[in-house]
Amino acid sequence: MNKRVVTSGSGRERLIALLLVGIVVIAVWAWLSTFYPDYILPSPGAVARRAQELFRQGGLFTVHFRTTLVEALLGFLLGAGAALPLSYLLARHPRLDRLVTPVVVAIQAIPIVALAPLMVIWFGFGLTSKVIIAALTAFFPVLTNGVVGLRATDPRLKEMLKIMGAGKREIFFKLEVPSALPVLFGGFRMGLTLSVIGAVVGEFSGAGRGLGYLVYFARGTFDTALIFVALLALAVMGIGFYLLISWLEAVVMPWHKNKDR
Amino acid sequence: MGTVIEVNDVTLAFTAHCAPELDGINLVVDEGEFLCLVGPSGCGKSTLLRLIAGVLTPDRGEIKVFGEKKPLNWARLSFVPQDSLLLPWRKVIDNVLLPLELNGRPGDRGEWKVKAQAALHLVNLHGVEDKYPHQLSGGMRQRVALARALVSKAEILLLDEPFAALDALTRSQLHLEIMGIRQQAPFTGLMVTHNIFEAVFLADRVVVMGEKPGRILGEIKIDLPYPRELKLMSTPEFAALVGAVQDLLAKGWCTGHE
């Protein structure tokens, strides 16, 4: 897991620092695990063996990791895909915003954990219910950031473009969208992370596979090492998503990346 | 020389209960003239510029540019704002050609680039085409804004305190450059500033405004010969003109408190 972060890191120092932190964490973990039985805190070795076992059975990556990954990604795409056009409408029409926002806030106030069982009853034990739960969790940060981003256009830049002869369409595509991108990507980052949580919560509520299902299943059999395997796999997925968004940011907004340096 | 900008009895109030932002403004700018509007901050001189640019409409009175009341496009009237207002996600060259892109047909990009390149040369910027605005100094950004205003060879340039945020040396440099540009590619200039020295140094005529309500107090003709050099600022003639502008400004303060 540490290796993945390291390969993405830029600069030798960062790489060494990460390696050191990784070694220290594993060492402390190994030391602590000597005080507890395996069903409380399994040693790194025990977790690695459990992962290897699962891997050899062919289940870890091909079934469980992939299931959760697909659920989270599809959920994010669905949620963000629905949120973006709505955020445009809300940013454009304040009156609609006043009508819709209370509803959005009310829906958002319902914890996704409480909503998940209902989705499983409605849409079954399979992929669909998880995608919908993940979509619901990813929807709100993308919507909120979309509205905030599209409204954050500098009015002086807008006036400048008008003087230059820009029409509404040109102001939208050449000014409002690019200036919303940094905030929008913040929403994507949050939405993608939340969609993993949504997928896992969905699997808790009823599923036959996935990393969330593994945790749920392992709890029943006190297979703590398996819980750790699933958690580490989820961490890897989270890091992967983080890197994916960072890479997309660098590709879509080269000016923004330079700004940070 | 004909009249290019005509402001007739223009009044504008942002809110009903305050003194009007601008009250009964009359102003005429002739072709090829460089006119500076001087006044304290809040006297509405920037507002007057935005009215002429067509982004605001007066409550009363009328504004004619080239005899027309509707706003003109960038090819005839362009604008240099105080803090450059470049698009941060566009490289310098793409910022400069933006007015052409907004008014032209797609597919002419190569031609736009050539024009943008020429405008950048006019303001003495070389080798920064592919940089982003935040990689430039304030003075360079302001030069880019100037290049953007010059790119379509507009007949009128409106300048809204274009040098206010720059250090004194960079400012002097840009003063000389703007006079150089006027010789190479003549335009009619209307510049807002609260720097009296800058106004006297650059202008053919200085119009002094007072605040609350924004109104014109008077004007001073600047009969200093061209080309002007920086040492002109230490001559008695220059000092006398600065003094005359200051007298007009002071008159505004006295009448403002009656």
C-alpha cells in the first residue's frame, strides 16, 4: 500500500519520508499486536497471510475490490452527472434555488446509513442498489460546489468580457465554467471519496460481495485479520481515487497546478 | 479633428437616497486627443468610464461615441482596467487574442496569434506568450492588458487607473511607452487617474472632477510639447500646470463642504 503512494510522489525526499513513516507505522503495529490476541489486533504478518490466502482463492481483487470499485465509480458518475446540470440551473436561477434548496437540504439531512436498507429493499441485493446509494452520497458535494463555483465568477471579469463583446454563451463557456473548475474539482474529490463510503454502507445493508461485505462477513466470524485486509484495500482505493483526481486536475487546470508552486 | 466622445448632461444615481454618483456631466473628447480625468476616489470618474464603455446606462442625459448611442465593439473602443483583469487560465497570448476570438470567426486563430504577437511587441513584451498571468509581475500583467486593448487597433482607449497599482519606476516606464505607442499607432485616449503628475505628463487636456455629487470642476489644457521626457517633470512649466490642477481640486473640496 505504501508503495503506491510512493510511486506517485514527486521528489526523493517525499519518497523517503513516506517509506520511513510506513516502516514506523508497521513496526508500532507489529509491536502492539504482541500484547493482544489475533481476534483483537492481528499482527501485520497475520494480515498479510490472510490477504495472500484470499488472493490465492482469487477473491480479493477480482471479486471484492472490483465490486466496490465499480459501485463507487458508477455511483459517482451517476451522482455527479445528475448534480452538474442541476447546479447550473440553481446557479442561474436564484428563484429556483430558493424552491429546490430546502428540499435538497432535507434529503441531505437523512443519514445515508438510514436510507441504505430502503434502497436495498427497492433495488435488490445487487449492483443497482449500491450504485444508487453511492450516487446519493456523491450527489450533494458536487451539487453544492457546482453552485458555489458557478456563482463565484469575478463580476469585474464578467464586465470586462462584456466590454470585449462576449455574449451570454461565451461568458458561460469562457469565463464561468473555467473559473468554477477549482471549486468543482473540490466537489469531485469529496464526492468520489463519499461514493466509496456509500458503496460500503450499501454492502453493509445487504450484499453478497464487495469490501464492505467482507468487513460485515468477517465481523460475524471474528476474522479480524480479514477486516484489516478489507480496510487496507479500501485505503488503497481511496488513495487511488485521490491520485486520479489530482492527475485530472493537473491535466484540466495546468494554470492552477502552477499557481500552488 | 472631429469629436469622438460626447457626454451630454449625464446623471447617474446608484441609490435614490444618496447624492447622485454623477451629476450633470458634460464632456467632449476630440479625435486623437489624450484626456485625463483627475479627481478624488469616489468622484465617479471610473463610473463615467464604464458609462462610456456601455456597461452602465445613465439615468438622464446621453452618451455618444462616434455619434452613436449604442455600445461599440472592441475593434473601435477598448478598455484597460486597473488590475489587468486577465483570465488566469489563459496563457498571455490567449488573453491578448481573446477580443479577436470573441468577435471573429473560428478558424482565424493563426491570424489572431500574429496580431496578438504584434500587440505584445508594441508594449515591449517578448518571450512571455506561453506564460500564465500569475507568473508575471504586476507591471508585465498591466502591459498584457494594454496589449489586449491594442490588439484590434481600436480607435478609442479607455484606461481606468491603469498604472495605480504599480511602483513608481515601472509606472514611469509605462508612461513613456504609452506615449511611444501613441506615436506608432495613434488613438484617442481617455484615462482616469488620481495621480496629478501622471495626468499632466501624459495628457493633452486634464479634466478635474469633484465628489459628492460627482461633477466636473474645470479643465486645464496641457500645452507641453511632444515627445515628452521624464525630466519634463522638473521644469517650472510642468510645476505650474500641476499647481493649476491642484487649485481646481482644492476648489472642489471647498464647495463640497458648503
